[in-house]
Amino acid sequence: MTTGALLNAFDTEWIGVIHEQTPKYLSGYMDETIRNRIVLAYLRKYGRIKLGANSPLCIWNVKFDQQPIESANDSGTLNYSRHDLQRQAALDWRGYVGTDMLTEKEYLMNQGPGAILQRYAEIIPSLMESLTDHFGGQVYIDGNATNNENKIHGLESFMATGGTNVVTDIVMQPSDSYAGLSTALANQGGTWSADYADGAGVAPNDALGSDWPAGSGDVKYDFFSPLLVNWSSSSWGTGAQTWEANSERCIRQTHIWQVHRAGMRNKPKVALMSQDMYAGYLNGQESKQRIIIPHRESQQLGFADAINQEGLALQHDFEVAPETAYLFSPEACELSSLDKVLFGYRGPDYSMRDRAYLFYVGFWGNMRFRPKHFAKIKNFVAS
């Protein structure tokens, strides 16, 4: 819908016209916003945008373990017992608002439905543009960081590292707290194979003492742990520590590890990277005389410049921090809005105190993730 829709009834009470036309306009603007943001586009395609999520808190259960399976013969007595397989994660709701006002003086200066409707035909698009431009970048922020108490929990909310990490390490040790649960490996118990420790090769992380994320182990060992990959490691086998040299191997190995430990069902669909990382990847492919193949699914969603590496879409996003990329699984996260629409609005309502008509647009809700299905690629340890 165009802004001209707000000007279609000059002989009608102006507030009534705005109340009637604004929801239609916001619906069209929300649709355009989703189409222009690859994360939101993928979330909508896979049905991961939830509206009307009215509850006191954003709470969900996370399965961290499985019932034990034992070998059996044709005789003997079976033992039955209950198993606690769930842990509960919880986040509070967060919000964003944009406001504007039409003062009484301004109202009197612009008396007449046409003039006032024209004023709001300028305000509403401007407010929505501000809100959606700002909101797109919130997908990546740390909602637990200082001064972010009212911002949604983005990807960085569970991507912190810990332990001892050195330049030869390909993966970092996850160590964060998200939705009341720890992302540290083996926080709920479990074991993982340690064949590399026996001299079979170089372990992905030397201090970890296991093959993780290679090898195999218990489901609960890494049930809430993201994969943090060091593209500047000296162990990629290229003889270099640059992104251009290591990018193809790094993305390939990260993708394989994510499918290996999290399964095909929720495998990553897209690698979202900063502009410098995207350009560096293309430069690396150019030096190898590779043909760049477009990514069909992303193209169908409207992102013509997304490219394909072994089924994974590679796309740059303005808000991704420099020298950083994320492997994103849309089926393993959800964007929830408390309202019946993604972006709600109120007004215009007259305020005696302000002597003005007040108007605002906003979002109330949050994002929730299953960290195991997400990966971050960065130069965590460069030397």
C-alpha cells in the first residue's frame, strides 16, 4: 500500500481515516521489511515468526538427554523408571518504540483533513523506516550485555568463549549463560570421544581434552553449546592465517560439524557474514578460478547476490560485525511478538498534558534460539 492511501477521504474525520488506513499500511510495510532482511525472510518461510505470544515470560523446554537404550535377550525382567530429559529456558520480553506528535498549534495551523492526513502520510513511513532499520540489526546483539537490558536477545547472547584457547585451535570453548542455562560443554554431564588425544591427529581444541565437535559423544555433552570457529587458526592446512586463504575450508568444516552434531533436520541454511568477509571469500574463489554458483532458495526469497557453497547460502548483512560470520538455522529459532502483528501502533490520541496528538509504533517480544544449531566464525585467536 502506498502512502497515498492515507489521503483518500478528505471529507472524512481525519482521526478515523488514520485509524482505518494505518493498519493496512503497517501490514504492507512489515511485509516489505521481511522481504528485505534475509534473516526475517527465512524465519517467515519456515514459519518461525510467532504473533500473539501473550504470556508473562518467554519460556520453553530444551531436551538435553535421551532415555538409555540397552541390549536385550528373550528373557529377563525389564526395569522401568522415569527420566528427566528437559531443562527449562526463560527470557523476559523486550521492546522497541518510535514516537511522534502533532502539537495543538501545528494542528490548528494545518486545519483541514487534507493537510493533517498529509502530515501523517509523512510521519508513519518515517517512523516505520526508523523502527525496521534499527530492528534488523538487533538479531545479532547480546541481550545480556550492559545497557542492552531492554533489547532482544540476539545471536551474541550465547556466543561468549572461555577456557584456554591458542592459535592452533580451530574451535573455541563455549562459555556463556543464556536463558538461565549454561552453554559450557558437559555442564549437564556426558562424555565425548578423545581419539585425537591418543595421537590420531590435531584436536580441534587442545585444552578441551576431547575430539569435539569431531568424533562422537553423549547428546547432553553439548546440548546447549554453539560452535565457535577460529578462522585465523594456523591448523587449517593452507599455510596461512588469512580469511581469503582459509574461508572455503572453514565454512565447509563448520557446516559439516553442525550437521554432524545437530542433525540434518535443523542444519544451517545460510552463512551471514560481514561485508569484508563476503568480499574476502569471493576474492579467494577468484584466485582459484572458481565459478560462483548462485543460491537458489535465497534468490527465490529476493536475495539475488547470495551464493552457494555445497548447499549453504552465503550472504553479507550490513549489521554483522567485521571479520565475523554466523551459520544460521531458521528452524532452530523463533521471533515472537506479544502483539497480533509484528510491529504494532497506537494513536493518534490527544493528550491534555502535552496538548498534542501522540502516535507511536513499536515491537514487544523477543527471539529465542537453540544454541546448538548455531555457529560463529571469527578470528578469535590470531597469534
